[in-house]
Amino acid sequence: MPETTITGTATAPALDGYVTTPPVGDGPWPGVVVIHDAMGLADDTRQHADRFAAAGYVAVAPNLYTDGGAIRCLRATFTDLAHGTGPAFDDIAATRRWLADRPDCSGRIGIIGFCMGGGFALLGATQDFDAAAPNYGRLPDNLDEVMADACPVVASYGGRDPGLSGAADRLERTLTTHGVPHDVKEYPDAGHSFMDRHDLPLAVLDLVPGMRYHHPSAEDAWRRILAFFATHLIDQSHPPGNGQR
């Protein structure tokens, strides 16, 4: 499927992006917004979107660095993530609206993210999505406050991720406290970025301790994510956009 442009955004007249649809049928299908990691919109993110398309979703991955590339946008994007607000969140909201307006989208839309994108996906659980899948993303300091009104969450972390020790347990406790439907799992043999297959030159990241693709953990995470999204996005008994809150 082609690269695309996403209109109605905050940081640029239009965001660059990648959109992909199921190989058969005309829809409408549920949608998924795929948020890239700190490295930007690369082939690993496109592969994640393709996997959703193969499972029966319209998937779109916006490039949050459209207006200046990673060098100019990285710091500002992380600042937005730390504050829980800002142009990056506006761009994600615009991407959701753009996807919902497509005639081949059913209006039920989930969000998934990886690393930096995992942080955005977790916070996106309170921003009109119907399901969220944060993967090894940082937790906000005000997690309990943020998750009080969250949509269903399926989250995955690596036990060998030195930067997110205890994150899975903390998120599990918080979601349980607030009665949010969830599936949180920590993989003891996985580190950070365990679901990402990096191409050169980013493949050098696999040499960093605690950062490496781990196939068994990645495949189990995908099994859980697709089952969870099928329950909360494909089941048409819930109206779009309510997040089951």
C-alpha cells in the first residue's frame, strides 16, 4: 500500500504517513493508528501496520517527525509525551479523525505504539480510542489519575528492559484498581524493543544491552494484541468512540 498524507494536523499542513488495508474485501474494517518509536517512521513500523492489515484492519502510521525530521522534532515530541499534551497529541488525534472519516473504516479504532510510541499509546487510551496497545512505553508520573478513564489496554514489557523495571506490575495494579479491561504481561527473556526488527543502520541498536528483537516474546505479544483488539474493535455491539468507559 502507498505512502499517504494525513490532513487536519497541528505541526504541518499534512503529515506523512503509511496506510495499509486488508488484501481482500471492501470493508468497512476497524482501524488502528500505529505510533512509531523514537527512530521515526521506518520499515519496522510499516511492518507492524501490515500485520494489522493482514488481520483485517485499516492501519495508518503517521510520521510525527514530518515537520523537520527526527533531528528537529525528537526533543519536542518527547516534551509533549512528558507533559501529556501538545502538538504530537493533536497530530495523533487528527490521524484518528482522518482514519474514522475513511469510508472503508468502521469507526472503531485502536492505537498501538512502540517505545516512545508506546507512551503515546498508553496516554491515547483516554483520548477517544476504543482499545490501546502500549509496548515498552514509559509510564506517566500521574498514572493513577490518567488511567481512571481509560479504554481497554493490552500492554507488553520486557523483563530485561533496564529502563522500565516494574512498569508492568505498576500498570497492572492501576488498571485493576480502576476496573479497566486489560491484559498486561512482562516477558522475562525480552528486553527493550523486543518486537522491532531493525534494518540497517538502525540494526546496530541490537548490539545495545537490553535492546534486541526476541521472537518468542514478540509472537506471543502479537497473539495477545490481535485477540484483544478483535474483542474490543471487531465486536460491533459497542458504539464507536466510547472506549467502553
